[in-house]
Amino acid sequence: MLTAKRLSQLHDILRQPAAPFCEQHVARCVSNMLDQAGVPHFHDPFGNLVVGVASETAYRQRLQKRDDEPVRIFIAHMDHPGFHGVRWLAENRLKIKWHGGSPLKHLSGAQLWLADAEQRLTTGKLTATLRKPQLLKAGWAIDHAEVVIHPSVHSKKGISLKQQYPGKKAQQLFGSFSFRSDVWMSGKRLYTRAADDLVGVFAIVSTAIDLHRRKDAPFIGLLTRAEEVGFVGAVSHFDLGWMQAARRPLVCVSLEASRTLPGAIVGKGPVVRLGDRRTPFDSGALQVLTALAEKTLPGRYQRRLMDGGACEATAATAWGLPTVGITLPLGNYHNQGFEGGQDCPKPEGPAPEFVHLDDIDGELRLCRALMRKGLSWTDPWSQTRSRLRKNAKNYKALF
Ligand SMILES: [Zn+2]
């Protein structure tokens, strides 16, 4: 089970505001945790947070060391769908542009949070709601809308955002849907604004902290930006060419939370992700991961193609990197109330995402298991071959 310390770290990460290109709160929170644990980390030129090495030089050295052990590159994204401020329409009314997926129904009047690079603005005295939402032409998400900022019921009338925060420019603001709290538990179910993909971020931080005494562990964590608008942070990182200069094998492990599907049920264990909507993943590395899951979590993991969405594993695959995925079954994907539950008054309206603590625990175990030395990366099919050979031998007489 997750220790109390780990659970409080998870909650801390889940409390951070985040939207595509506005991941500074998450990055700061994670950097502090890593500093406290003595885990090296740095920002690449695009602001992706690289974990486990202190600099570009150390990153290159790890990948250039001649070794059969592949470097495991764990990838998760720090953003979640949300909006950016565009311009002030009035003292307390902001035009916004949405980035990434979103609920499509029951949007008018939905509660929002609003933040800038330094702080959350909708706390205590101010609340915000959505007004006049317009969907994209293709119809799969909000395109633009207005945000109305009100004094909260507990405060004096007439407080405006501009009075509260003079000089605040519209483009400095970002936000998304808000609920009774940033994170809360109901039994083992964890409700939160953005499990996708802040739980993946937590899993990488947690794995890095567990590993930090193992000098030269073949590990790199890549916490990316702007995944929700086409893996922009990951693509920019891959295009740096650092990975292509490797002199040893690499394997990317995408950690995601994705829409629950038949065979990928919340609470039944983490999912060995065979592929996403765009592509199947690397068959050899999946064989290693499946064998590990069978040993580490017998009967407590799931395995399927998660084709409800694409993920950074698609980008890694397109850049020629062998890739696998571990994903948490996720309720109310991208805050669309598909599965209902608490704080989801109307089906398919705005809703908190939810995941299960046992699934998170299973994911952490799998991440740790993937770091074991001497796994069969170079010949993952040898056991399968000998089993099939033995079977074929038994049938020799029938040839
Ligand atoms: Zn995601």
C-alpha cells in the first residue's frame, strides 16, 4: 500500500493548477519534492522536466554508456485540458480559448478555477463560472467561451478580480473546471480535477525517489508539457536528438490514465497497455512487461488495447523508440461525466476524474519491477519459443 508520505505527495501534486503550456505549478511542486529527496533533475529547452539526471551532459552520458541494460525512459505529462485568458470583455468577464478535450454538455454556469503563474486566484473571495461556451466546428471540445468572476457568497459584494489583482493581464490567466475540492477520497476511490496525468507524474517522482540511492540506475523520467494538444512537449524533446545519440538500447514507458473501457475497469489493477488509438506498441518490450505484471500482480492487473485516446507512446513510436504503456483506468476522462459519481450532477456534464488507490499501488509496483536488472529485454520470446517447441515435439509422431 501507499505510505502516508507517498499519499500526501500524491495529494500535493493533484492540488496544482495545470493547463496545456501552463505547467509551472506542477513543475515547481515536483522539483521541490525531488530536491528534498536528493534526486537530480533539470528543465530541457522546452520546459519539460527531466528527472534522474542533473543536466543535458549527464543525460547524454547515461545514454552513451555502453551497456545491454536499456535505459527506461518513463514519460508522463504535467498538463490537463483547460483554458487560457484571451482578453477582458468587462471588469469581471474574461474571453477564453480552450485547449484539449472537454465535456460537451451542461457547460453554462459550470464552476471553474483560475490561476496565474504564481498563484490560484479563485480562492476564498472569488469564484468563476463558464458562460456562452462555443464548441469547435468538429464538435469534440470547447473552442472558446467567457469566464465570469464573482465575489463568493461569503465575501462582501463588489470585489472585482481587477481590484483584487491590479494589473493582471488576460493572457496571464488560465484555468479549468473546479469541484468541491482539488482531491478527495471516497473509500479507495480518489476523486480529483486532473488524475490524467498527474497520477502518472506522481508515479515517476515516486519511482525516482525509490531509485535515488542506486547510482547510475538506467532510469530517466520525462515530465512533459502540452500533451493534450498533440504531445507538443514530448515531440519537442524527441526532436532535440538526445535520444537518437544513444549507444545502448532504450525503452520508453508511457504512464497514463485513460478512459475506462470493457476489460479496463477502475479498481481491477493497472493496465498493461498494448496500444492506443493510433498504434500497437513494441511487442518484445510488451512481452517483458506482461511477464513482470504476471509475477508482480497476479490476478491484479489488466491487459488491453486502450483505444479510447492516443498518448505520448504514439509520439515515441513515431520517433522510432521502442515503447510500452502502463495506464490507470480512469473515470470521467477529461472531466466528462461518463461514469458519474460524486460532484457529477448531470450525465456527461463537467465531473471530477476518478481513479482507484489499488490501481495506483499496482502501477508503482510495476514501475519498480521494470527497473530490475537482467530482465529479458534482448530475447523476450525465449520462454515462449521453448514452450512452443516442446509442444511441437509432442506432436512429432503425427507429422
Ligand atoms: Zn493523458
